[in-house]
Amino acid sequence: MSKKLNLNNESLDISEQDVDLMKIKFEMTDSLSTLSQKNFLQRIYKEAQLHLNSLMKDSTQSEIKNKLEELNDIIKNCNVNNAESVSESDKIKTFIDILIFLDKFQSAKPYHDLLEKNSADTAARQRMNKINNFLKNFNQKHDYSES
């Protein structure tokens, strides 16, 4: 779904996800003291999850990969913009590891397709469960949002 954005008497169509991304960018120009690091990361990861869901369906979408890179850039810029006020140990070190997700999504695709054809395929189900468990543990290890 898109929204109309009026800028200098020009109307632009913009997706709701892009509006959310713009809001996050705007809010992140403030210092980390306004938002705790954990809350900041959870906002970023929640936004990333929307893009990862799209990427899971089609891992060739370069536009989605670019949006995830933008989120990583927001994290990096927040560290740079707050370099003087945030100690080295408090800087955000957890970025969205796009390559891991891409690899797992591509690995899961053939098993997902098999299960679409035959939901009773136990070998495919076991492989999907293994990939899902890896991603669940990976997300927990990196404090990625579970929502």
C-alpha cells in the first residue's frame, strides 16, 4: 500500500515501509540518549523483519537487499554521529547479517517447494526444521526481534 506525500506542491507515491524507514532515519538523527540502544535496535530489527519476509519469498530482490543495507547504514551512522557521547563498548555492533539470511532462505527454498507439493514429506520437514532452528538461534544470539 502506498501513501501520497506532498512535497513542494508535488505529490509522490511512497510505500508505507519507506515512510517507516524515513521516520526511523529522522528519529535516529537524535542521540542514542533519547532512545536506549536496545529500543533502537528493536525498531531497526522490526523494520528489517518486514524486508526479510519479502526476501524470504524472493531472494533475488535487489531493492529489498538495498533497504536492508540502508538499515545497516542507519546503525553505522548512529555510531558515527554519537562517537563523542557513546563509549566504544556501548556502540552498536550488531548489524543485520544479510548474507546469512540470504544463504538460509536459498537453502530452504527447495524444501519449502517440496512441502508445498507434499506436506507429509518428512525428510523435507526435517531439513526445514533444521534451518528454522538455526535461524531462531541466530536471531536470539544477535538479539534480533522475535515479533
